[in-house]
Amino acid sequence: MSWLHVVVPGPLETPTGGFVYDRRMIEGLRGRGCDVRVHALPQGWPRPDTHAYEAAAAAFDSIPDGVAVLVDGLALGVLPELAAQHARRLHLVALVHHPLAAETGLSEAQRRTLARSERDALARVRHVVTTSAFTADAMLDYGVTAPHLSVIPPGVAPATRARGSGGSRLALLSVGAVIPRKGHDLLLNALVGLTHYPWRLDVVGSETLAPRHAAGVRRLANELGLHERVSFHGELDGAALAAAYNGADLFVLASHYEGYGMVLNEAVAHGLPVVATAGGAVPFTLAEGAGLLAPAGDVEGLRAALARVMHESDLRARLRRGAQHAAYGLPSWEDGVTRLIRTVEAVTP
């Protein structure tokens, strides 16, 4: 594969797992000598304004006939008309991180509209790539048949084992954009019932994607009297993010839904035990023996799981050993790039 156009729903540096996936695949393809042309659309998907929609139309119009185009599903799912317009002249491949209708906070009418739009868009592509088998199964309900589906999970970079806090308080770490789907409010409500244990929580993740919600999460921490235990660090990357993992004793994730849950593998790569809610693909992503799961959206269940890990040092140590063992079998980005190349070549004459 020498040519590929990629359409992404915003700047590649956008701090979400989906954009990390897009960015790492593009970097890997270019490292293999592939000429990748990126079309970064204005932000706002999957609710594009007129400017964003016109930019998407212009991007598709600019792509020459007969080439492969990988389109991130966050945009493609609300562009069925453009997909229909260009389906015959372009080799369209959809990249679906999770169905648009699975986002938290939607009304039933919004879910139906998004599901119908995404189904219509996916009917026009030649192939669908998902980041998990869980999402691939969901695509069957959207009319995508198994021969037109491929699962290419995210990779994870090798990491050193976390040193831990070394302090008297258990250092909890949660990494993820502060948006409704990530359940930070659920986590805070679970932790408020565990103040008799010594712990502190570091929240790492962008607060710019849903600023009103993020501000509400900060207010909630204050209202619950957790302001001295909970620290919000915003988006971190590179050495700062590595330091956050290195100083943690336990990784926590309270998402209502994950199409994959890349941060779970990042935590396991650092040898951290995990407590998470079983939303979407989480039970399939988290390595067996590396953590405890609570039902998605269940404050009491999450609190009970956290209490076990806080109270039982032997359990915490066992989960840490499980994570350290599982780290050796995590997928690599190099394998993912290889699989993507083979997938696109198979659908491109």
C-alpha cells in the first residue's frame, strides 16, 4: 500500500483515545513508507455545524478517484450523504471506535437518529475496521456482515513498572478526558463513602472537550468534601504522564461505556492493579487477573470493589502481579499497522 487518505474529525493532537489511535496508525504507516494524506476536519463531531460539514464535503471532493480512504467513524457516522456520493469512486473504509449512539447523555430520539445515520453511512463503505471484537459484534446490528469486518486493537508502548507512591495514602490514578461517558462523577460518589481509608486521587485528562461537565465534576468534588484528596491535572503527556503512572498504586476507571479502553492496557503495561466498571468492551480489554470489575453505572458496586482493594493488601498485591504478568502479552502498535495495511490492500484493487 503506497497511498492512503485519512479523514479525522479534528486536529490529530486532540486528547482522546480515538485520536491517539488515529495518530499512532498514521505514524506507523508513514514509517513503513506509505504516503498518508490527512484531512483534519474542524471539531464538533458528531454534531457538525455548517462550516464543519462544508469542510468535510470539500475534503472528500479533493480526493482523487480510485484511492483508499480511511474515515474515522466519529465523522463518517453523520455523513451518510457524502458516503453515498463518493462510494463508487473511492474505496471507503470506516474506522469505528464505538457506535455513536452508545455515547452517554443522549436522549432516546438522539440515539435513534445517530443509529440510523451511522447505519446508512456504513452501508456505503467497502470495509469496517473496529478497535475491539465487542464493537465488531455491535456492527452486526448496523447491517455490517462479518466478511466486511476487521478487528485491529490499539497497541501499547512498553513501559517500566510503576514504583508506586511509597506513602501512607494509597495513590489512585484515573486517566481519561473529563466527559460524561468517563463517569468521573460516579467515581467521586463511590469514593465519598471510603474516606475512612487513606487514599488520594489524581485525575488526568482534558477538561476542554466538555468544559461545563468538567466544571461540574470539580464542583462535585468540593461539594462532597473531597477537595483535599482529589487533584485535577488536566491533560498530560510524555514524561508527565509517565510520572503519573509511575507514582500510582491503583488505576481506576468508571466509564459508562468504552469501545476498547486503551488506558486499561496502559495501566497494565505499568504493572498497575485496576478497578473499573464493566462498560462496553472493558471486560474484554482488561486482562484476567489484573483487576476487579463493577457493573457500569453502579456506585455501590464500584465502592465495594474499591473497598476490597483498599482493605486487602494481599488482593492488591495479587492483582499487581497479574498486571505485571499480563503486560508481556499486550498488543503492539507495529502489529496493528501491519494488520491495517493488509486490510486496506485487501479491499483496494
